[in-house]
Amino acid sequence: MNFGQEITRLQDTLVVVAEIRRRQAEIQKTQAQGLAVHEQRMSHIDERLSEITDKLDGFIGGSFGKN
């Protein structure tokens, strides 16, 4: 067994593992940013739907509620 070759192989493996971790962290950061944008857009949609629902309820109650 050649200890020098084994040490080199372990060092190479550690370099690969470090690169994989760096890439995973980058992907997680991108995903977190995308999720934040999605949540912001969904919040806006929820607000708009609530406004539309209130207007429809007022319209239906005011126009058709007098039967």
C-alpha cells in the first residue's frame, strides 16, 4: 500500500465533497429566493381575490338581495 497515493486520493475526495457542498448551498440559496418571490406573489393574489370577493358580495347583496 502506497500511503502517498492514498493521501492524494483522500485529498482529491475532500476537494470533490467541498465542491458538492458549495453547489448545494448555492442551489438552496436560489431555491429560497424563488420561494420568497412565490410567497410574495401569492400574497398579492390573495389580497386581490379578497377585494374581488368583497366587491362581488356587495354587488350581489345590493342588487339581488331585495327579492
